[in-house]
Amino acid sequence: TCLKNYIMFVPNPSDYHADGCSPLGKIWTTPPVKGKTRLNILCALTPQFYGRGAHFFDRRYVWPYKGLIVGTDPVAVDTIGAHLLQTKRIAHFGEDRALDVPPAHITQADKTYRLGVSDLRRIRLIKSGWMEEALI
């Protein structure tokens, strides 16, 4: 998640993990961070599409997507990333399996902190490179 990249700039990172990390957007409004990010890059080279994240790594749910999601809007970048993972879960399981911790931080960053766009219909996605198994 791009929105979580700045968690190192706060004294108590654990304060931002409640409710699916929904307060993460607040970090982007603090003086050391506000207005300083020009480009957001979400690494989707080998994403994990199911589970509870990095601390609960499970090789069964990792695949070689070989992609990067890049944009000036961190909320849009995370929205596209979450959509990619959801699409892969549907392809893998034949249905969308809900995550234990839904990515509430994305919508909150949009609606509460006004950091960007979380509505897929309003995000302009430009694809480049090979499209085989692109999923989105």
C-alpha cells in the first residue's frame, strides 16, 4: 500500500493500525509529509492476493504478476492495487473471498482526508507493456 509508506514518520505507528489502518491518511496531512510526494509506485512484481499481509506470508497466494502501479494519486494507486488483488482472488477461488482486514484505509483516505480518488469509475488507468494475464 502506498498510503502506508509514511508510517515511519510518526512516533507511534501502532496508533494507525486500528480499523483496517483507516487512520493512515492522517499521516499524509502532517508537516513532514504534506505536499511532498510527486509520484507513488506500488510494487506488484510478486503480490500476495490473499491473507493478512506481510506478517502472514503464504506462498500459496503469491504470484509473479510482474507489474508496477504508478500514479500521482496515492489513493488511486492503492485502489487499483486492491482491485487487482480482488480480481486475482476471484480468478483463483472462483469467487471473491473477503479479507480478514478489508482495506478501509483507502476509502478513508479519500472521504475523510481528501487525499485522492477511491472510486474505480473515476480513475483513469493507462496500461503499458504486455497484457497477458493483466487481470485489470
